[in-house]
Amino acid sequence: MFISHSVADFSKKHDDCYQHSSSSTKTTFIQGLKRIEKIWGKNLCELKLEFLNDPNDFLTKLEESNYSANTNLSTLTQTVKLLKILDAPLSTYNGFLKLLKDKTIVREAERNTNIIVSIQQKPSLEVLQNKILETNPADIETYEELRMLLLVSLYTLSLPIKIRNYVGMKYYNRLTEDGYTGNYIIKNTLHIKNYKTGNSKSVRNIKITNDFLKTLLELWEEMNPHVHFLSNSSGREMLQKDVNTTLSLAGRHYFGLTLNVEDYRHLFIKDELDRDPSLRDKIELSKSLGYGSMNMVDNMTELF
């Protein structure tokens, strides 16, 4: 029945089976199937699902490709989903599922090791905060410099939320369109309408309480006349890659370190765990950072 299905056919079948999946989930599934086509060198309909005959042969083929370990794990994950859609024999499904679980455990162990090494090689969050607080905003002369200081301050002096929450954020008092449904900033509050926690979304208001950061927000609002909270000098909104680049440049400028968003988030978690929080506080910490479970906080609790 499915043996001659194309990527498009399975994509439609996936959408029928997972009607409430996000567009990114659907795209990831399609990418996984197209990656299989590239690795095996044939269209999916030509492969006739032969790549599902043996999970170990499948894994060998993946590891012989030029894709990274994380990409191969994603391909394996989508393949397990494909087997579920196919209602494959239990022995076949379980074989691939066991492989996925084993590889996930290995990746988790490697990730934990990398987190330990990464944090041990970096200053504490308090050290970074003190360096930022030593900065005199009055010495800032350019639009780009202030934007860089503001961004790194948001990730050291406030909750280090995921960058996607800042992309497209606008000043509430500068909105002109009716029925605006995106994120906005009003006074010292970040209003995020679709704050993603795992697979669920909710409205979340994040209050800026640090006085230094409040001062920066006031200066930025004066210097940035545009509707977008994070924008370039011409007024165009910054894309996620632009925000990442600016944050990386800020880390090198102020700390002499190359830091990404996850680095700041890990340092924030480590700082909170050093305060010996209660279980309820840990649950709230996970939710506030947008994690769908306690796994990250629990892992770091065990690591440190």
C-alpha cells in the first residue's frame, strides 16, 4: 500500500495523522525523508521502503554519510515516526525505537559532559553581571553600541528567554495596525503572547526589575525611534540570526568570551541552583525558561 509512496504522499499522510502539529514539525518530517533520499541516492518511491528492513543497516548508512550526529538522530527520529504512520510490524518498530533510545542516551551523556566543560571554563553569571554593571551608559555613542549593551544586559540581568521571543517584538505605544497579535514591550514589561513551553503556548509577562537595565531600556527607546524593539539603524527588524550575531559580538566585547544564548541560559540555571531552590522553584524555573519538562534543570542539578 505504501511501498511506492513519495515524500509528498507521506507528507500528506503525516498531516492527516498529526493534524495539530506545528508547521516546523511537519517540515522536519519532510526534511528527514528527503535526507533519506540523498543518503540512499534514490527517490523514496524507488526505494520501496527497503531502508526499513534492518535498523542496524540503517544506522550504518546514516553514520557513513556526511551528516552530523545530531542530524542523523533527527533522521532516525523521523523514521520511527514514519514506522508509526505505516503501522509497521511491532518487531520492526521496536528495533528502530530501541536504536533511537540508545542513541538519545549517548547524545544526552555527551551533552551533559559538554555543559560541564563549558560552564567550568566560563566565569559565573555574577562575574558577568558585575562587568556589565561597571559600564557607564553615558559613554555609549552609537546606536549599534547601545543595542549591543542592551542585548547582553537582557541575557545577564534578566531572564534569558529564547531569542525567538524578541524577534518581531514591537513597542506597544508605536503600534499603528489594528488587531496586532505579536509580542510587544510596554514600559518595563515584555509581553509575550505565544510563549512556548514544550508543545504548549501561553501569554507571559516578564517584568524588568534591574535598575541598570531599566535605564538602558529608557536610553534605547530614546535612541531607537522605530516600531521594532530590536531593529537596525534603518528601522528594519532584526532576524534571529542577526540577534545571535549581535549577542556573540557583545560577549566578545564585554567579556572577551564567545557566548551564545544557551551559554547564558546554562549560567542562569547554574546560578539559580546555587541558591538551593525548592522543587516548586525548580518547576517554575523550567517553565520560565520555556522548557517543556524538568529534564534540563534536573540534569544540571545532578551535574553540579
